[in-house]
Amino acid sequence: MVAACRRLGAPHILVVDDGSRDGSGAAACGDELITLPTNRGKGQALDLGLRRLAAAGWRQALSIDADLQHPPEQALRLAVAAAAQPEALWVGARHMPHAPLASRAGRWVTGGASWLACGTWPGDNQCGLRVWPLPAMLGLGTRAGRYAYEPESLVRAVRAGIAVRELSVAVDYPADRVSHFAVVGDTLRTAAVMARLALSPWA
């Protein structure tokens, strides 16, 4: 993934190694590496990376998962679109006709929960392919862990008046893909976060 993004012209690549035990983080050869000694979950790893980039002066950051679910060419499409409106949060909306049924069902559950929390049904609030406006997104108080971080950040962006833009993106589900997303557990965690936000507008 890192090599592909570099070939496509990424100006700066930050790799967050969230407690991997196989040496893959150190071998990724990005421009910058954050190594966490233990796994903290996607939410904390993502937040840490975004804050590091914002502190360095970057105004936008594109996040892409390392499991090859998102073809790097789709990241380039999203980056080009986001350049036209840098103050917006740009989210990839996965085209999922061949996705596992559990993944599609989880997307509908969390989408409905987001609608209850902010009155907007996102095309895909779980997609990890995003372009974040920095530092605006980091001042919203998003605090959910694991895979609930991205849905919560979208709800908070809508509430704060940050424009949310979507771009349909292709997605792959290779047979040897490794994912740490627990379909039942992480879907329920996300729904619980959305419920907290829906019941308390100031949460």
C-alpha cells in the first residue's frame, strides 16, 4: 500500500504501526513512522496520526487502510476531488455489491444510527478512505475507540457545520485479506456511540 501510494505521488506518507508483531510497520518505508508498543485500536491510532500531521502544519490528510481493501487509485481519485473543497470532510462511499453480507448489514445498522444522531444518512460512515480537513476535525471532541471513531467523527462534523462530501469508490475483498473488524462487536459498539450522541446533543 505504501509503495503504491508513493508511485501515485503522495507528498508525505505517515505510517501508524498499531502494535503489530510481524515487523510490517518498520518495513513499510514511509516518510514517517509512529510505532505503538501495544494495539490500541483503529480509533486511537488514527487520531494520533492525524494530530501528528496537524502539528506539522498539514491542512489535509488522506487516510487509507493497509489491508488492501481500497485500491490506491481510488485514494488518488478522492484526493483530487478533495483538493477542490479542502474545508470539507471527504468520505469514500464503498460500492459493495460483492461485499460479505455481514459487512453490508453492519453498514446499514450504523448508517441508521448516524441518522438518529445527526439527521443525515451517510452513504458510508464506516469507510476508512477519507480526506480530513485539519485541524477542524480534531477540535470536535471525537473520542470513540476502535472502528467507532470514524462514524462518530462524521456525526460531529455534520453537527459542527463542516461540509461532508462523498465519492463512490471501488472496494476489494481479496480471499487472503486480514481484517480485525469484529462484525457483531464493533457494529454494536458503533451503534452504542451513536445512541449516546442521539440521546445527548451535547455528548
